[in-house]
Amino acid sequence: MVTENSIQKSLINTFIYIGLLIIFNFVLPYIITYLLAGILEVPTELIENAKLDKISNLKIFLYIVIPMTSSTGLYVMVITILFFLY
């Protein structure tokens, strides 16, 4: 049985899904672009030296790449929050 309350809930869910779809279609390319630019700014010498020291790729990512791109990540986080608030 379809009630008015169930119709309102389904409309709210539809608007939420449409809103998320719009947000991700507009914001996700910018997020990916900025994060990729930040990762590409990591000096290759550091990564090569870490590989010479037999450090695994996971540790290179966790201990070299992420700390060096934390400012980019913070920028992306702030811009994304501002976009959601706008």
C-alpha cells in the first residue's frame, strides 16, 4: 500500500541521489586533477632512493608520497567542503 509518507521518502531519496550525482560529476574531476598534480610533484629521486633501499611500494606511498602531498590533500578537502556548503 502506497502512503503519502512513503511517497515523500522516495522523493527525498531521489533528490539526494540526484544531488550526489551532480556533485560528483562536477567535483570529482577537479579532485582527481589536483591530487594527481600533487603526486606528480613528489621528487622522483626520493622514490628511486627508497627503491634502492628495498622499501616496498606501500611504504613508499605511506611514508613519502602521502606526507609530501598532505598540503594538496588539505587544499582539496577545503575546496570540496566549500563547494558542498555553497
